[in-house]
Amino acid sequence: MSDRKWIKKVADKIKEKELIVAKRNKGKIPYTTLDGQFDDKSVDDINWWTNGFWGGMMWQLYKGTKEDLFLEIAKDNEEQLDKVLMEAKGLDHDNGFKWLPTSVANYKVTGDKASRNRALLAANNLAGRYNLAGGFIRAWNDNGDSNNIGWAIIDCMMNLPLLYWATEETKDPRFKQIAISHANTVIKNFIREDGSSKHIVEFDPNTGAYIKSYGGQGYAEGSSWTRGQSWALYGFVLTYLHTKDETYLEVAKKVAKYFIANIPESGLIPVDFRQPDDCQLEDSTASAIAACGLIEISKILNDKGDDVYMDAALTLLKALSEKRCNWDMDTDHIVEKCTEAFYRGKHEIAIIYGDYYFIEAIWKLTAEELFIW
């Protein structure tokens, strides 16, 4: 089967399944599944950091199908997040993950002024987390003993597009300046010479001096947490797209080449590229996120005859589709064998952003994507 036919077949399967899943889960904001059925974070934890991805899925599906059901659910997800805008504990470094797939998506499609306002509120809050001395956006909120005041994490690279969007929308350069400063700090302090990335870096919050790194959600300090690699890969591509500064494209390529060099023969990505040989734990979310970034690099370089990035993306997506996707209509999730964190989290579960990024990657290939980043 040609790649074009394979892509269309997978896209059609997604549309068919998600129409049924969406009808079954109206009103919910899912994170994972229990016995194949979505849970509901709108009841369990409205502040949870992944609560924008269900809305993002609905916007992508609406873009690809024009089914009003997807539009209705997307708007409902966004409106439910208004509760988060009124709670300090729900506003953090993940504001981009919550309001880019919901409010920014809505504003891009419909021009809704309320959605614009929500996204700008979230962007202003994100900008307010910037540490001037260290040139970084603080991760997480106070955990009770203030030990994380100087922490930054690689995940935040994916939230910077909310700041780029805010500058593009308001013409105020401060948002973009903060995003660029954070990206430069990440290059200097997170990205290793081999292209691998640290997860957490601690700085002195008063002086900005580098203190140390932590293993975070990876196997250990100094290891290579794969979802962190994918956040870095896609995040630097996005910073390049918003700035057109070749520095960020080169970093994205460096991280991508490291990722590609470590893809197992199976095409299935482990939780950490440096986990012990006898450990078989996987994280399908890392595959889906990385595929999105790899496709974007391929698109940028399409006039230079460089296909290694697209080839790698297709390897990842085909492995997911054929080995890690559940196409049963009675099961709510699609992507399986995702992992929260190496030691603290759950393994081999469904996670909503696994489905989101898988759909986004396939939509990039069908040219149906609503580009929200």
C-alpha cells in the first residue's frame, strides 16, 4: 500500500471512530480510560494540565469533517476551562496546552472575541511567570515549601506558541521577547551536545545561576526521557516557525537526529532512551509528538531533498497505527501504551494527548490540520 493510501485509510478510521466516541462523551473532559471508557477531568480536576487536548481533538476533527457535533463539544470544553481562569492553582506553565487547542483554535476558526480574551488572559499569566534574572519561565506553582521557585522544564517549549500568538495578535513584542529568552536559556542549559535533553533544570531564582538538573519523569538524572525529547524537538521547530531564526531550526534538527538515531527497529518508543536494556516500558505519546515535529522539519526542508525526517515520522506513525492503536468502536481511546512518568506515573495506559498528537500528525499528512501552535 502506498503511503498516500495508508494515510487516507488511517484518517478515515479516525473520523469514523471519533464520531462515535464524541457522541458517547459529550460534556466530559477526558484524560485516560478505565476499562476502555473515558474518565472526566471536568469533575475530577478541572485544573489538570491536559484539559485542552480534548477540545483540540474536536477542533481538528471539525476541520477535517465539518461535523457540528465536534464544534459543539470543542466550544463546551473551552467554556468549562473558564473555571481555571479564576483559580490561581490552575494557571501555570501549561497555559499553552490548555488554551491554544481551545480558545486560540476557536478564535482562528470563528473570530470569537471571548475566545481571544481568554487566550490573552492565559498568555499574560504565562508571561508573568518569567524570571528576569535567569531568563526562564518558571515551572509549576508553589508546592508548599517553595523548593521549585527556580525550576524550568523542557515541556514549556510547547507552551511558548501562546506567547508568540499574543505578540502576533496584539503587536506587543514583550510576549515574543519572553518566549525567545526562554528558548535561548533552554539551548544553553537543557540541550546536550549529543542532542538529548534534560527534563528539569534548577536555577537560583535570585541570580539566575544554573544549579543542577533532575531526572524528572525520565529514568534518572542524566538520562533521556523520550517525551521530553519530543517536546524539545517539536518545541524548537515551532519557535523557528514563529521567529524564522535558523538557530532554532538547527537545534530542532540536532534533537531530531538524536531521536531518529535511537528509534528501535520496532518503531515503538521507550519511556527513556537510556532505560535499562531489560526494561520494556513504552511511551506512545513520545512517538506521536515527535512525528508532528519531524513532519514540520520535513516541510521546512522540502526544497532541499532531505527526506530523513519524513521517513522517521512515517516509521513512528505506522508503528503506532499497526501495533498501538485500538480501533474498537466500543473503546474510547485510540493510542495505547502511554506512560505518565518513569517512576511516579502509570504505564501502558491511554492518555488523551496521545490521541491528540496522533490525529494532528495524520492531519498534517492529509492537509486537514488546523494549525494551533
